[in-house]
Amino acid sequence: VNLWNISHIQSTSDRIQFNDLQSLLCATLQNVLRKVQHQDALQISDVVMASLLRMFQSTAGSGGVQEDALMAVSTLVEVLGSDFQKYMEPFKPFLGIGLKNYAEYQVCLAAVGLVCDLCRALMSNILPYCDEIMQLLLENLGNENVHRSVKPQILSAFGDIALAIGGEFKKYLDIVLDTLQQASQAQVDKTDYDMVDYLNELREGCLEAYTGIIQGLKGDQENVHPDVMLVQPRDEDHSDGVVANAAGLIG
């Protein structure tokens, strides 16, 4: 059966079944990839990535499949590490589409998580793609239509990017520090527990970003910013995660 021949799909029911099958294939692929060694993954990665790229093309209107495909790519990145570099050019457009897809926030969230995975795997080799990635992340932070669950993860991603590219992060430093300061000073209704949780998630994201930035720029003392105003010292609504990340920042 040619899974990529979708010309025969005419009804909505067929399309739903096809998308469900694609999602199941992605989940199965993730399980397989987690069980293979790095050298074995190298033997199959070309076929796997080619199939995933075709899946991105054929399921552009299905957020569920796009999310699952991004998660499959994430698993491949974890297995291949720096060897994923050769797939970045053909994959870059689909990563950008995912980051722009705030209407289906699970897709956007998966794309942000994948950015973090790519930074950890590729390190400085992610640099050629950082301008576009940073632009999309900053646009999402400033867009009120982006689901709130995405924004703390974007803040955290700044830390991963800084760790990956080190001193090259200087070009983004001013705007990122301004963004982090604004996020850390956000105020919410303390009687709305959902918003209090969101505020703590923002703070955790800010702390993770600052930690990554400081570590990434530690060899460049002139860029260590002293204005780390993230947690109010007398705030009674901080979460354990905020405390843990604050301790990590101090360390």
C-alpha cells in the first residue's frame, strides 16, 4: 500500500482515517527509534526523514498529524545528535510552519520543544538558522492570539539557544533581556489559580532563560547582565519549580 498516494482520498471519513493512520505510524516510529543505537539509526535515518518530510507535505491541514510528526523528528534528533545537521535545510521550512501555527497551539508547542532539542543536539551548528527561529519566537511572544501555554516554553528556549551558540547570542541579548523583564513583571489576579499557575510557568521560563544566557555568555564578562529581577522576594505564590530554577540560576 502506498501510504503517500492520497489522490484516492475523497471523503472526510477517508481523510480522518488516513490522518489517524499517519499519527499511529509516527507513534510507532518514535518507539522504534528509542530502541535503536546511534550507529543503527544512521543506517535508516535517510529513509525515516524522507518519509517524515513527505508526511509534513501531505498533512498540512491536520494539526494532529503535524504535532505527531514533529515529535517523531524530535526523537530522531535525540538519537542522531549532531548527525541530524544534514537534514536541517530540507526540514527548516516545516519547522517554521510549525512555529507559525499558533492557531493549533499543540503544533506550535511541539515545534518550540523541537527547537530546544535541536539546540542541544547541534550546538553551534544551529547558528545559521537562529535569526529566523528567534524572529518567529519573538513574534509569538508578542502575539496575544498565541495560547498562553506556549509562551513559557519560548522563554525557556531562549536559554537553550544561548547555550548552543554561546557568544553569538549577543546580537539577540538586548531584546531578549527586555522581553524577560516584561514577562517577569507580569501581574495576574491572585484569586485566579489558573493564572497564578501560568505566572509561575512564566517565571520558570524566565529563570531557565537567564540560566542558559549566563552560562552561554560566561566567557564574555561584559555581557553578564546584573539586572536579574525575576522573582519578588516576598511573593507567597511561587511554585517549587520557580524556587528550583532560582537556585539553579544562583548556582
